[in-house]
Amino acid sequence: HQILHLTKQIKVIADEAISKEFPKIQSAIVEVITDKGNCYSKRIDFPKGEPENPLDDQEFKGRFDSLMDYGEIDSQICNSIFNNIMQKNDTVRNLLKLFRKAGDDNE
């Protein structure tokens, strides 16, 4: 309920100057105003995960795991897929076998 309440307090406003820079720069400005009236603002020109602001290995693995979890892929299969992806000499055919196995396990 707290998250739903918070989402109702969020307003998204287009900024013409920022929009003109898209897609070269993908900026966003977040402004938070507290109950006491204090205002905090932060501008990000390149969101995390963009080539200009890449994920580190731990962040990449975390994002991969959360997407696999969303896809209801078993964690052992997820780790196997991840490890194979990180090996440069693996084949697409081998990776597809892991996904087929994941689909069989979910049935």
C-alpha cells in the first residue's frame, strides 16, 4: 500500500531542452520535495546500463538474475545459462538447449 500511495504522488513533466538532446543524451531529472518543503534534485544524463554508464559485473549479474526470476527460470538453470554466456567460446545451440531444459522443468 505504501508503494501505491507513493506512485500517486509522482508527476512526470517533459522538459523541452532535455527532449531535444534525445537520443544522443538520455537525461532525466528527479526532484523530491519533502513534507517539510526541502527540495532535493539530481540530474542523470546516462542511465545505469547505457554504454556511457555500464553496469559492473555484480550489477549485471543482479539484473540478469532478476529477469530470469521474472521469467520463472530455475536458479540452477539460470546460473548455468549465465556461466555459459560469459564463456566466449560457447555456442548459441548450447544455450538454446539450456532454455529448452528450463521450459521442460516449468511444465
